[in-house]
Amino acid sequence: MAAPTVVADIMTRDVLSLSEEDNLEDIAQRMERFSLRHMPVVDGSRLVGLITHRDILRLAVSELTDEPAVQQARQRRLVENTFVAKVMTRNPLTVRPQTPIVEAAEMLVRSKFGCLPVVEDEGKLVGIVTEHDFMKLLVALLKRDS
């Protein structure tokens, strides 16, 4: 078997995505249920943004209040009334399926992002490549060479 050379060889194709109208409660539930740290945001099949676990953490309500009931009510309002469109990164850095994996890896290192959505013409989301995908590739290559 030939070593992977392009993003299409290592990307995740079945990508769970969000819409701009989803609220933080929807996001948190999906990320936790599927153990995800990155979720593309789409309009139909066209990529419009990206939301990450870090984006959600930035919005966490401060625990400084002395009254747990007040803090709990504030947290509930936040997750119900904050929508993806407000939190997401618009126009995220992307790659195409035929992008060389070395180029994609360099993009991740330079940008300090944990993933790159993979798009085709007209911004159609076809996959995602993550740090985890690169780690799996590295392990496979190291095992093969040992």
C-alpha cells in the first residue's frame, strides 16, 4: 500500500456539522456525545464557519458569583440564547482534497489550529482533517518502518 500523499487519503469524510441557528446547548451535546473538538458550520452543504471546543470555553460563564442559583440561571440563558453564528469563526482556513498532506500539516503548525475543513468547488464541505488524523498517520508510518 502506498503512503498517503494528499488530504483525501487521511481526512474524515463523514463530518457532523452545525447550522448557524444551532444554540450552544446543541453544540455541547453533539461535541460531548461524539467526542468532537471541531465542528464545521454549513449553509446547506457550503462551509460558512467553524466552531471549536475552545470557542465554547471562551464563553463559559464566570464562576465568581457566590450564589449557585444565579450562576446556574445565567448559564442556562447563555446556552439557550447564544447561537453558532455569534461564536463561530467565519471563513476558516481550508484545504482541498488534493492538497498535499505536507502542505496541510504546515498550515496547521503555522496557524496553530487543530483542524482544517476540506472543501471542493463553491465551498462544499467534503471532510475535515485534524491533528488526530496526522497523529494516526504518523503512528502508521512509524509502525510500518519499524
